[in-house]
Amino acid sequence: MSEQPEAADAALVRQLELAVYEREQVPTELVDFAVRAFAWRSIDIDLDAELAELIADSALVSEAVRGGALPRTLTFVVGASTLVLEITTPDQPGLRSLLGQFLGPATEQVVVDQPGSPSTPTAVDSRGHFSVSEVSAGPIRIRWKTDGSWASTSWLPST
């Protein structure tokens, strides 16, 4: 009888070894979910920022316009600050360029966020202009600081 438990133990140990050393590829959906979940690590930043209201989006009217691909222009308002943002598609596949201008009070800082990527601080000139080239296609969020307070767009597709 003592041989049967040892054989059962050996079979169990072998199954455990296989489970530990066997590697399966992680499903793409699970990786995407993990990247999105990781973006929530900065939720405290969101709570401190006032959400800007989207008041215009050229993507909603551009279908009626003939011609080639036009840049997407979005306008956001929060308090006395207005952000006009243009998203263009350069010749490099998978990349976007951002060109923005703030109207209203002087903007102190601008940050471009993308899930799974480090935040990109961006310089703003004296007229409120900023630009960011080579932004990966995918969701983006713009945050800015004016008069000591942060504002933020919602997450939006950069397409």
C-alpha cells in the first residue's frame, strides 16, 4: 500500500512541474485589458483636474466634406480657458501629430497622456501654442494647468 501513495505523489509533483514550467501565450484581449487597467494608476490626477467640455468636433461634420483626409479639430472649454486641438496623420503609419492653442488665461503646463506610456510634458509658447509630434495612434488625454488649477480633456481617440 505504501507504493500507491508514493506513485500518486510522484504523479502530482509531475503535474505541478508541468503547470509551473508550461508557458502559454497571454491572450491579446487580456494584455489590452491590463494596459487599460494600469492607466488607472493616475486616477488621483483625474480627481484634481476639472473636466473640460467638448464643444466642437470636426469629425462630426467632416463626413459631409469631399476631399482627402482632413485634420481633426476639437474645441474644449473649462472655465475661462479654451483649448483648440488639431490632430493630424503624418506620413508615418501609426503616428499622429498634435497642434494646440489655448485661449484665455496663460497656460503654465501641458501634458499629453496615453495609456501604457509615460506622460509627455509639452512647452507652451507665450501665445498659448504647443505641438507634439509622433504621438502613437490610440487614446490620448490633454491636461493643462492654468492659474494653479489643472484641467483635462476626457480620453479621446487620436484618429
